[in-house]
Amino acid sequence: MSLPEWDQLKKLVTDAEEDVAKAVGGNKAAGTRARKKMQDIKSAAQEVRKKILEGRVDGEGDAASPADAAE
């Protein structure tokens, strides 16, 4: 079974690599693009976390604590 959200996260990280390297080199425009892509990565990572939690609760019958659901 594949997790499409995970595949999307990996793609976003790969896509950000060039802009991050340019930003480290001093390119201000690349820095702006890299920061935007990092925000997208953060959102995609949150989606992966949600899907994993859903799978844990639905698939294994292992109930999550309320603290886990709030994350």
C-alpha cells in the first residue's frame, strides 16, 4: 500500500533542493521561493501525520489518545 501524501512530501522536498542551494549562495529570489516551498512542505508533512494517525486508529484498532489527535 502506498501513501500518496508521502509521495507528495518527497516530491516537494526534491523540488525545493535547488532553490535552497541558491538561497544559501545569497540569491534573495531563491530564498523567497525556498521559504514558500518550506511552508508547503510543512503543510504536506502535517497531512502525512494525519493519514498515519487515521490508519493507526482505523486500521489497527489501536486507539489514539486525545493528545495524539490534537497534534
